[in-house]
Amino acid sequence: MDRIYCPSPVFELSVTLVAELCELRLALADEVIDESAHHAVLMTVIAAAAAERDRPRSILDFGTGDGRSIPAIRDRFGAASIIGCDMSRPSLRAAYDHEAVLVQIAPHGPLPFADRSFDLVLSVFVFHFAVPAAVLRELARVISTSGRLVCTVYGGAVARHRMAMTLIGYRQTSSTPVPDAVGHWVDVWSPPPRAATAT
Ligand SMILES: C[S@@+](CC[C@H](N)C(=O)[O-])C[C@H]1O[C@@H](n2cnc3c(N)ncnc32)[C@H](O)[C@@H]1O
């Protein structure tokens, strides 16, 4: 078996079902995670993020799962503080990288982070699910004024995800198809404008 069958489009699943599906994915990781596609997508995210912020001070990996993207993020942005967050405690418990700082969050927010505390929010294989608008607003709150959200999107979820981001006030600054992973895109967003004090 190399696929998990889901009878409805994953963008329409509740957060509870998203968590269950993702926990099943991790339990069957050896069979269902295509390491080469994951690597191709992650490297495209990191390249897009580095093009925006070469030396970020702080990075949030939103929807980190077991934190499997964190070693590569650390390799590229070693000087930054890196936090992974996820709503799924079993996924976090499966920690792939035992040195990573992993934080459990509530699926509808709020996020337990200070305003403007991250230069980069990265998110890998998350936004093909519908992330609640309250969480998209919270992510906007925790990104620094000159920061960026860099995320992957896939297949039929692309248009709906971009619409949700635009409605919150994010501005898309680029979109790159992932070489070697057909249907996957890496989108870069700047946070909604707000009353600027400092970053
Ligand atoms: C397919 S997994 C990807 C995990 C990891 N980024 C990777 O590349 O392997 C999606 C992750 O996003 C998390 N997630 C989805 N919606 C979320 C939400 N609203 N709040 C927090 N985590 C969420 C899930 O629990 C899951 O761990």
C-alpha cells in the first residue's frame, strides 16, 4: 500500500479528521510518505524562504507533524531559532528530531507566540487542508512586518487556499511549481498590512 484513500476532498475535512488522517499517515510513514517528493517540496520551500530572508532570526514550522522538516531547515538557517508547532499531540510525540522545540497548539488558535515573533513561517504539506481563518489571522499576527509565510499547496486545494489567504489580507509575492513533484506549488505571502510600530 502506498496511498491512504480519503472518500472526500481533504480540503473539506474537519480539523479532527485532518488530525486523524495525519496521525495515520505517520503511523504508516514508511509505506505512504514519498521521501523523494517530500525532499523536493521541502527544498523548494527552503529555497523560496532563503530568497526572501537569507538570515532570519526566528522560524516557525507550522503543522510540523513529527518535525521531519526541521533538520533541513536547521541545515540552511542554522543561526535562527526554530520552533515546530502542530495540533496533533501524537504527531509531536513521534518526534523525528529529538532536539527540536515542538509546541502543541489548538486547531482553531490562538497561537501561543508573541506578536511579530517570526521572520519566517514555513508550512510543508499543510495547506491542502482547510486551515481555519482564525489560525490564518493568528499566523499573520506572529509574522514580523517584513516577514514571510512560505507554504506548499497541492492540487484542487490551490485556488481555495489562495482565496482564503487573500480574504484575510495576505499578499502573494511568488508561486513556484515544485520540480519533480507534479501538482505541488510553493507560495510566498507577505502578511496583511497593519499599524506598524517596529519589527
Ligand atoms: C500532512 S502533515 C505534514 C507534516 C509535516 N509538515 C511534514 O512535512 O511531514 C500536516 C500536519 O498539519 C497539521 N495541521 C493541520 N491543520 C492544522 C491546524 N489547524 N493547526 C495545527 N496543525 C494543523 C496536522 O496535524 C499534521 O501534523
